[in-house]
Amino acid sequence: MAQMVLLRHGESQWNLENRFTGWIDVPLSPKGEQEAREAGEKLRSFRFDCAFTSVLTRAKETLRIVLEVIGQTDIPVEENPALNERHYGELQGLNKDETAQRYGAEQVKLWRRSYDIRPPGGESLKDTAARVIPYFERRILPKLLAGKNVLVVAHGNSLRALVMHLDRLSKEEVLELNIPTGAPLLYEFDEKGTVTGRRYL
């Protein structure tokens, strides 16, 4: 049996400021650093064979802190933009409340949560899934099939896309899916790569 832990980065400075972040490379907030340490504490009993992260600082820093806490800084780490947050286009840097006042709360919810509606100049969740899922199947799933334990640190929407795939969620179900910051989500797989269990730690 192989295990994969999905972890959304700790709170970023722009999460704190309630801004659309997307591909803008912002650091963790002090609370985000603490969330990463707390995630590491929850993962102390795990032994990972490798880790994967996006190329954005908030994910890489979360991974670095977690690996330090669990004493596994020597495992192979692969960084890839396929795991980046979805690109929010023209919304990047804007305050979410102000954006809702400008465009309407329902429109902003569709941009943030729906499967196939793109924000202006940005990616939909469907677009994000189109890079996340092939990367998972090409780079991460073979590790799981080989019985390896894997840690993946990424972002709210790149992980929503992956969870939608693993849990076989519909476009309607994924609308309500939220991945909290700093909360490790454990998946267990059998030797065929079938999910046999999932839970937050």
C-alpha cells in the first residue's frame, strides 16, 4: 500500500490580505509559516520517499518547513509549474471583496469555484486540471504504483483539480470543494493505483 499526502501551502501574505494570488509569487505570512510547522507535526510519523511541489515560493517554503520538522530534508524533491495555482488573469492582485462589489458576488464565485468558467485572461479549473492530471499520471502515479510514499505541496485549485480526479467529483460537486491551508490530506492506494482510503490528518 502506498500513501500520498496532499498539502495546500500555509497562508500567504495575499491570502491574509484577501487578494487573488494566482501565479504572483508571494511569501508565506507568519501564520502560514506556523501552519506549515503544524502540518509537519502531524506528519512526524510518516516516511516519504519523495516530494513534489509547484515552483511558487509559498508552496516551496511550506515544503521546506515540513521536511525540516519531520527530519527528512534529504528526500528527492521535484518542482514543476504544472502544480502551480490556477492563473487568475486580470484578477491577480485584486482584493476579493472589492472584486465582488465590482462584478457581483455570484460572478466572482463562478470564477473562483466553477469548473469551466475562466476569469478574464485567466484559467478555469478545467484548464488547471488539464496540466495537473497529466503531470500526476506521468510523474507521481508511477511512484505510488511502485509502493512509494509521496508528499505533494501545492495550491487550492491545483489540489482541487487533483482531488476532483481522485474522488471522481462532478462539475457540480467540485463547486463546493475547498482545500484548507496547512491541512494534510492523506490518500491510500493499492498496488493497482486505486484509492482505498482518504482522510484529513
